Amino acid sequence: MEAAAREAIGLLMDLLVIAPVGAEECELSLHAGEPDFEDGLVRAVAELNDVDFILTRDARAFRRSRVRAVTCAEYLEIFAE
């Protein structure tokens, strides 16, 4: 089971860009006034790295983001076009 999970993570890492998280991102999240620090951190990382989408189960959590937040199903629809 663990080997399959690691293989799946490796495949995802081949498809996606892993954005760095550092002090700047943490500071932005801390002072952004977001109700959830982790969502604020995702938002900060996305905005600082000019990503196209935030993939999430809770797009409402990113209403204030400059980066479009979509569910995985919505992303697959966009990607299929």
C-alpha cells in the first residue's frame, strides 16, 4: 500500500510544479486576514508563483484570491477542452 502511494505521489510530482513555501509566504498568510492560515498559505504561494489554478474541495475559501480556485472535477472539464 505504501509503495503504491509513493508511486502515485511521484507521478503527480512529474505532472505538477511544486511551489516553494518560505518566510514570505508565511508572512503573507499571517497578515492576510484569512480565517484559515493554511488556506491563506495556499493562496499566498499561488499568487506569488503566478499559478493558473488552485485545486480545492472548497473554492469558496479562495474567493479573495487573484488565482482561480476550482474543484478537481472543474479542472478536468477545463483541461479536456
